[in-house]
Amino acid sequence: MGDREDAQLVMRAQSGSDAAFAQLVDRHGAAVRTFLRRVCIDASEADDLAQIAFLTAWSSLRTLRSPERFRSWVMGIAWRKAKSAARTAGRRRAREAEWHEHQHQHQESAPQPPAAEKAIALRQAMAQLAPEPRAALALCLGAGLSHSEAAKTLGLPLGTVKSHITRGRSQLATLLGVDDE
């Protein structure tokens, strides 16, 4: 099925086939972008990180030991890129806040782009979750990965991912004011 096709494409790409890797990007690009959009909240940053993740995957494809697991492998790369970008953004925000406080200036926040109310509410609720539960939910509920695949992708124990999913769903339900069922 898909995993076997991925494995064949990975082996061809590891042998130098640009076309095979392009097919892998075509097959998994949307899933990686969607995952990152759920994790990063900012769609343009997510798209940039998806490109960076695939560039990283291309340059380190020879390190992939289980070609049939390409999707979860590239999702793991995307997750690590997102965590790194979040740390960088956090440091930048802290510096800017300190500068603004020092200058006694107040910067207005950018207006939200128009979107459906439910999507906005979900995005805002997801943004309030800690990064790991947000990523676990995005992988399992959004990208359709199993808990086991999400655990490998995030580099976390399976039980931790299951806990993140359970607690994350409960937190989202509370934040959205709906029953968690």
C-alpha cells in the first residue's frame, strides 16, 4: 500500500532520484503543512517550515533506516524545526517586549485574517495548549497518525503521547465550551 510505495520512492531517492523525492513531497507535503499549521498557528510560518523540513529530509535522506516510515520521519523533522522556530520566536518576543517596555511604547497587534468563527476559536484554543500536547493532537487527530507513530515522530514515550492527547482534548473542550466526547 502507501508505506511500500514510500519505501520504494525513498530507496530511489537515496540512489539520487530527484523525481522520486519530488513524488514523496507530493504525497506528504499537504500533511506536513497541515500538521505545521496546527502546531505553529501562523500559516505562512508553517509553510516556510514545511519547505525547510523537506529540504532537511532531502539532505539527510541517507540516514533514514526505515524507508516505509518516511511520513512519520519527515513529520519528526517538521516538529523539530517548529520547536526550534518557536524557541527563536520566544526569544525575539522577549527582547521586543523588553525594548518596548524600556521605550514605553505600545505596539498594536496585527488584525486577524478573515476566517470562519469555529476555525478561529479552534486556532486560539490550540494556541493556548503547551507545544507537546498541541503537536500530539495535530498529529493524531489532524494528520491521522497513530499514537505510536506520533510518539516516534515527537520523540516521546507512547504513554506520554496518549496522556497529551487525553489532556489536550479535555483542555480544548473546556476552552471551546463543548463536551469532551
